[in-house]
Amino acid sequence: MMTGKQQHSFAKKLTDLRQTLHRIPELAYQENLTGDAVCNALDALGIPYTRGLAKTGIVGLITKGKGGPCIALRADMDALPIVEQNTFAHVSRHPGCMHACGHDGHMAMLLGAAELIDQTLDFNGSVCLIFQPAEEGQAGAKAMLEDGLLDRFAIQAIAGLHNWPALPAGTFATRPGALMASSNKFEIHLVGRGGHAAQPHCATDPIVACAQICLALQALVASEVNALESAVLTVTEMKAGQGFNVIPERASLRGTVRAFDYLTVDRLAAAIERLSRGIGQAFGCRATVDFQRSYPPLVNNAFMVDLAVQAARQVWGEQQVQPQAQATLAAEDFAFFSERVPSVFAFLGSARDQDESPLHSAHYDFNDAILLTGAAWYAEFVRTCFMALNSTTDQGVYAHVLD
């Protein structure tokens, strides 16, 4: 247990670290200065690490006792291509790049947890500290797995956190089963016959077909998805032509599909293909569809959720913990870990007031007031998880934990 003075000093240390990281944001697979800062912090704690997984990923390793489980904690490292609009002292020094999703805070919390785990916990086993690159649409978690993460480290459980401005600071939220949706991309390309805008009868206008497809897509979720399930299909971009007096030969649109299960995604993908080809043909155009599955749904292991909630209640108390949180159709590449290892992902409320800037806003800044409790939860989860896994292993029912 820390004294009040010790807590204040530790929180100040984490704040300084977080703000240092905020000044040096880097995009996916370019997190070199960021990696240097993380490694310097691990060096100061005397924690060994492996660098270079998935190009810029880092894995610290805390080992105590003999044998025992290996538990992993994960933080993401990359920033976003956003021009920061803040004016405080720790504003981004890299023009056009910004920590607008709080990954600077996630790293600081994990480094704080590393210090607490290393210096205050006794256990038999290992703790992997995963600093993952390229979460923002570039599947860094998948890249780390493909680069042999689980071959090098026998991880048996993994936990992750994301700050959540939609919840008040001091709130912890998670749920068993699907917490976040899969992320999928589609592009529809239409080829017609270009011509003069004054003579549309001599051309085959792909813009008209594109517009009709865009409108028809809006009805697909209602017609193809069970009303008791959740899905989103959103068109985000349309392109066609460059002149006011020219009917272009080509037009295209693209967007995203989000859902919590693979069957729903398969059904919508087939419907997009069918609808696009049919409408394209009806307007005399050739339509082709490129549908890409990016991130799978993030599915929490029920046993790991129980442990996470137990740990959260120790840190925040009963009233601040939501064990049946509302799922979100946003996506997270932690989902690749959840496919391979019993896992839990949770949201840590970060809103200071009702006007809190949302994630991915040019005005966003991480709430440093939650750094200490975030680090404490990671450490408490590790303690709780070691107790549970050692107990289930002793009883010969570990297989049940992995269901």
C-alpha cells in the first residue's frame, strides 16, 4: 500500500512519462522514438525486454519464482495522422501526427503497472508487457502473432485496457462475450461509358448507378440482419469525375461493415456483391466489389472477465464497476489476441466533464488523472489472475478456464 505522498509522486511520474510520449507521436510501424522511450523506462526498472517484434513492437518480461503461468498485459503505441489543435506545453512536436486515441496514456499505465508488479507482487510465473505497434488500422497485434509472439512467450492469459471518454473518469466497464465489433471494408467500382454532359443519351453514366447503390445499401442491415442482432453498414466515400461538363467513365464508393459475428458479415458481404452487380447491370454499368475483412470481433473470455471485475472492484469499488457493459460497434485489433489466448479487454472511463473531446479528435488529450488507477488495475489483475490460474491448475481443471 502506498501512502498518499507516495501515490502523488508516482502519479506525477506517470504524468510526466505520458506527456513525454504525447510530444513524440509516430504512425504505425514507425514507433522508433516511442520505442526508445519505452525501453528507457524498462531499463530504469531493470526489466529485460525483446525489441523488434512486428518491426517496432516491444515485449518486457518480469519473471519470479519457478515455473508458473505466463500472463500478458498489452498497450498500443501508434498515433494518428491528425494535425493537433491543442496549445498546452506537451503538444505534438511531429506536424501532422498526434496521439488522439490515448495510446500515450496506455503505455504510461502499462509502464506504471510494470513497476508495481516488479516491486510489490510475489508470484511464481512470468508477466509479459506487450507494447504493440500499429493498432490504428494496420493490425499490429496480428503482425506480432505472425512474428512468433506466442512461440517466444507461452502466454496463457492476456488483458488490455482502452480509455473511454464516453464514460466518466473512475469507471471500469467490460463484459463477457463480444465487446467490440469486427471491422470490414468494402469498395465498389463502376465502369460505364464516358461522354459529354450535354449528351447523356450517348453515354452510360456510372454516377447515377453509384448513387442508386449508395441509397440501396442503406436498407441492407434492415433486410439482411436479424433484428435481435447488431450491425452497421456505412458509406464513407464516393468518387467520380473531374469536370462539370464531362460524364466520367468510372465511379466508386467505399465504406465499412461492423458486426459482432462472422455469419452476419458473410451475409452482408454477399448482399453488397449481389446488390451492386444487379444495380450496375440495370444502369448498363459493370460493377465489381472488393470486400476486405480487417479486424475480427473482440470476444472476452468469461473467466477472464470475472478476474478483471474482481480486480477492478479492489481498485475502484463496487459502484464504479460495470460487469455487463454495453458493447460497441467500434473495433480493436486486440481481437487477434482474443482469438488465440483467453483474454479480457475493458474500458476505463476518462471523461472529466460532459464536453470531453472524443477519441480521434484534434482537440483530444488523455486524462492524466486516471493513470494511477489504470496502472493499479493492471497490477491487481495480475495478482488475481496468478491466484486463480495456479488454483485451477492445482485442481486439474485448467482446461475449463480455456473454454
